[in-house]
Amino acid sequence: MALRLSTGARNGLLGASGLETLFNGGKIRIYSGAQPASADYAETGSLLVTITTASGTASTSGLVFGTAANGVIPKESSVWSGLITAGGNAGWFRLYGTAGTTGSSSTEVRMDGNVGVSGSDLVLANPALVLNATLTLDQFSLTQANQ
């Protein structure tokens, strides 16, 4: 597993913001190829799909997280989905805060993780994404380890 927080996200967690505050209203973008070495770095690979709460669109309807319990904050019950705008194999994802700013930045709030069928930060039944299909994330959560 390879979750990486941007400097902006780490600074927010150390300040007055929690993960829910930092990422509510954000979006997930899934890319092909290898995950960057840091969430501060520019995106690599091709953008395959943008996940929001507006089914099938890349609109500004941001993601909503539920209530944290036992160190886990799940996605809220709304549908998280997006229209696949480029076919390809999903390699990694970036969870953006509300700004959704792309490119290199040490101040933007974001988190990266790898994508796969098991043992990955984001598990998909099939990481081979098909152009113009809708990808729905039935489950998504952020976990704070007790260590």
C-alpha cells in the first residue's frame, strides 16, 4: 500500500482540520501508470475518470464523508461515480480537497494511493476501465491507524 499525503494535507491535519474537513467536497481522479513519489508532485499517466457525487459527470458536486467511528471515516451513502473519459488500466488515484488543483504544489490538500484488485489502497473489481462506462465506488473509507 502506498498512501501519500501532500504537504498541504499534513499541515492541515496538524492544524485545526481533520480528514473529513480537508476532503469533504473534493473529488477522486483515477490515472493510468505509476503513482508519483509524492502527493506534492504533478500527476503522471492519463486521467481516466473523475469521481464525484454527480453520477456520470465530472461536475463540481463534491464527495461527502460520513461520521468517523473507531478510527475509520467512510464515504457517505450518496453515489460516488464518474464517466470514464479515457479507457485504460487504473494505476493510481488522487483524492483532492475542494480546490481540486492539479500540478505540483506543496500547499494543496490531496492524497494519493495505488489501485488494484486486492491489497491496494483503492480496490476495483476490474482496473481495466472502458471508455464511456460509468465507474461507481460502492465503498471508500479513510482509516487512521492506532500506532
